[in-house]
Amino acid sequence: SNRKDSIPADYYFKGGKLAVKNWTFDPDKPEQRGNFMYAEDFSLDLDTIYFKTADKIYSISTGVVNMKGGEKTAMIKDFRIKVLMTKDEFHEQVGHQKDIYDVRFPTIEVKGIDYTNILHKGGFVIDDIVLNRSSVEIYHSRMPPPDPRSKMGNYPNQLIQKLKFPLCIKNIHISNGQFKYTEVSNVTRKAGSFHIAEMRGTVTNATNIPQYLEKQSSCIAKLKGRFMSKSDMGATFNFSLTDPAGAFEVTGYHYNLDASQISDITRALAVADISSLNIKKMSFTLKGNENEGTATLTMPYRDLKIAILKPSDTEKKKPILTFLANNVLLYDHNPMPDDTLRTATSYQKRNPYASFFNLIWKCVFEAAAKTAMKSENIANE
């Protein structure tokens, strides 16, 4: 973002050393500018980098940073993005709903950096970034008023297209990562959260440079992990890097999902307790852009039973609605005995105030609801 309040301010560098090799300055040989500050090679070590964002909401810090020009490498230890206030103070200052991030990258290993390109052309061309044991946590409360600003144009691939400097990251390798998302409902006033452990995968061809786009015009992200540390899930994202509307495709799967993994989330966020459910394999495909999305989902399952809860007290059931849901509105199984497997397709117009992942969630959720509901009209509600 180039909004003023997100521009970093007040950098602090602590400790370190810079070494340059064969430094020569000759005004009659301008080609020497191709070297690093007129030197053949360099190494830079810093003990710490620390700064606060201009709005004083976050600190961004590192441990030891090491760069080697000749080897075209960099190693960054203990990279951290941390909120500097309580959640209540955050929402009071921001004034509306907004994600709160907590990010930790114990090691960022960078290979194949073109340092001269950075210094003389302001462009970043990097072969590989290796992230191990990374952790990203997002907290979102629905209690404050909604953010009044549109999120149009902010899909990941649109942000790459709009960067003010040339960028090409050929490969990002992720291993043993962790992701956690927590949301507070404005209906139940309770928090529901899920986490994905053992995240691993690759992101290839994150670029806005024409010569690379001519060879490959999309960025591919292939990610896998264990939902609630129990069930295997994965997705492949194909992002167009040339479509201004941010066209993308996703294929995803989830194996062995059962009620115990999601009942706490649905109690807090959907005012429903899924007391019984077993999904052997759910798979979906989704195509969309910043305006809309269409998903097709296949979800064989057994033994679906739910309880509709009172929003004011999620420990108490609504007995009549619960009876109707289980006996009239929902299929217990997919397929039902002596019947064919049901698949479902859903279409969603994108809410301009909602995020990229919100569109994916809405499309997949509606298709899952259509699969379970005996009437599509109910699913659409």
C-alpha cells in the first residue's frame, strides 16, 4: 500500500560491519558503476534492524542480517511484525474492522540476488527465497463498524502489477509453516479460530517485469498443510499477472474432515453446533476475478447432524429448528442410500468491501450448503 499511514518511519540499525573488496573509483570508466559501490565484492552484517510504522501501530524488526555480494545471497534471522498495542487500543485508533497481524519468520534465506540491479535500477530480481518455520496469525473482530473503504484492486496479483518498482521472485519455498485465523462474531460475541500446521509449498514467478511475463504470465502457488493439525488439505492458485481485473483459478482438496475439527468454529461464528460429520474427501475448483467467482464442489460425507443454537447463549439449542434441520432440511449423507453422488455449483458477486479469501470462502461455503440442503433456496439464504 502507498497510503501515507503505512509508510515505515524511524529506522534503527544496531551493530554490524561492511567490507568491500577491490574498491576502485575511476571517472573515466563509468562501467564500474555496475559493481557494488565501485567494488568487486562486498559483505554486510547487521546485528538488528528495527522500525515502527508511521502510524505507530506495528514494529518491524530483525535479528542478524547478512548479505554477500559475490555469492548473491542474504540471510535474515528473526524477522518479526508485531502490533504495539492491545486489540481494544488498535480498534479505537483505526475506528473500524481491520485485520491484526502477528508475523514471525525465524529465517529468510535469499539466493541469486542481483544487487547491482537493486542499486542502479531500483529493481529486485531474486532466484529463490526459502522460508522455514514461518508463522502468520490474523485476528479479525466483527464488533467495530465495517471498513468503509473499497478493497477493489487489492487481490495479490493486482498488487504485484501495481508495484512502483520492477520485481521478479522466481521461487519461494515454504516448509513447516503455521497459519492461524481468529474471528470474533458480532452476533455471539465469541471468538472462533482455526489453524493450519505443517504448511509447505512453493510460489513461482511473482513478477511484473515484461521480459519474464512474456515467458510465463501467471504466478502459481501450491500449498499444503494439516487443518487443526489433524486433516490434510491443499490448494493450487493460478494468478494472472496481466489481467487488470485480477483473474485467478483455484483447485483445492480436504481429506478426513470431521465434526470435532470445526464444531468450536461453527458454534462461535455460525450459531450452529455440528455434532456429527465425516467428510472423506472434499474437492473444489473455482474461477474468478475482482468482480465475481464460480465454484464447483464435490463433497461425499456421512452422518451429518447439527444443532441450531441461541445467539445469546451458544450452550443452548433451539429444539424445533434443530429437529427441522436434521429431519426435514438436510441430507444425512452424500450420496444417500441407493442414490447418486450430489455435486454443487455456486456463483457469488464479489463484495467490494471484502477480501480475496472472503470470495473463495463464500463460493465454497455456498456450494457445500447446496450439497447438504434438500432445497437450493434454503442454501442461498
